[in-house]
Amino acid sequence: MFQFKQFTVNQDRCAMKIGTDGVLLGAWCPIENSPFSVLDIGSGTGILSLMLSQRINAQQIDAIEIDENAFEQCVENFENSPWGDRLFCFHASLDEFMDEPDEEYDIIISNPPFYTEDFKTDNEQRALARFADALPFEDLVEAAHLLLAEKGILAVIIPFKEEEKFIGLANDFELYPFKITRVKGTPAAEIKRSLLAFSRYEKEVSIDELIIETSRHQYTEEYVALTKDFYLKM
């Protein structure tokens, strides 16, 4: 169980546990388009949907999760939250969800699997959550192209080394970055993650950098400011 300030996340049945990536994305995702509807692709525990429920008054927050155990836990976490009436999880693959796309979303958010190394794990559930062939970037970007509202926003967190590739794929589907935050663990560390936000319109891109810690458990002011509404000890 992971306790946040306004909600609790159970995660014992999910292959992917609560981690810094998900919390960063949920706190960072741009919301300036006054979103009414949200789609969380590959929801896992439901952490992104829950964080956005806390941040915005969107009346429709849908999540998709292919793994049965994670789906059931996501539903449980939604029902136990203060926003259960706004949250709904579909047990489906993205392809199945896309068969009858009858909704448009103001925000599409995803912390997609991205371990693309040649080796695989014997644990099928963990493999589904961790490896990119379970949710290829191409499929994610195509879904956003089809499902984003006119003024919609696609927000993702990916490895920094995949940033150029992902932006190129998005460009192929007429989605353009407008906000990029590159994440480092410490000042001396290499950039490990890219937080990316896209829209249907080309505009000036805001690029900045976020450092999480100056030393062990000594968090930067920027990281505290971003996450303090969620973490209990921030």
C-alpha cells in the first residue's frame, strides 16, 4: 500500500509498483486546457488517473489496462478514492479500445513500457508492464492522433535516449511538442528521463531541466514544489 495525501494506492497485484516516473508525470502534466475528459493508457495501479483527479475537475477520467490483476486493482483503487464517480477503468488492450473510438479526450496520459533490451523476463505480467512491445510508442502516438480533442494534450514520460525518436513519431501524426522537461537524479548525474507534452498545433517549445536530489533524500526546491501536494513527507 502507498499512502498519498489525499488517496491510497494498493499495488500488491500490479507488476509495476509506484515509482518516481509515474508521480513526476502525474504532477507535471500540463492542464492549462481546462480538461473535461482524460484517458490514461496502461493505467497499472491507476496512479496517473488518481493524481489528475486530485488536480483537476475533469468529469470523465477513463483508464485502460490489459493485465487482469492490475485492472482489478486499478478498479479497487478508483472505488476507494474520493473521486470514484469520475473514474472508470476498461479491461482492454489499446487495439480493442480503439475498435470503436467514440470519445475525444482533452488529456491523454501514459507512462509507457520502455525496456526494449533483448532479454525478457519469465514473469509474463511483469513483461507486459515493462517491455515496449506491450505498448509500442507508435501505437500510443497513433491513438493520441485519433482520440485527442482539438485542443487536447498528450503527456508521457520516456527514457531521455528515446526522446528524439518519440518526437519524430509524434510529428508523423501531426502532434508537436510544446513542453519538455529533462530529469536528472542529481546535479552530476546524466539525464535519464524526458517528460514530454504534445498538442495538435506547432508553437514555441518550453524546455527545462528538473533535478530530483542534491544528495541522498535532500530534495531540490523544484522537486518538492512539484510533488508536495501528493507525497506525505514533502
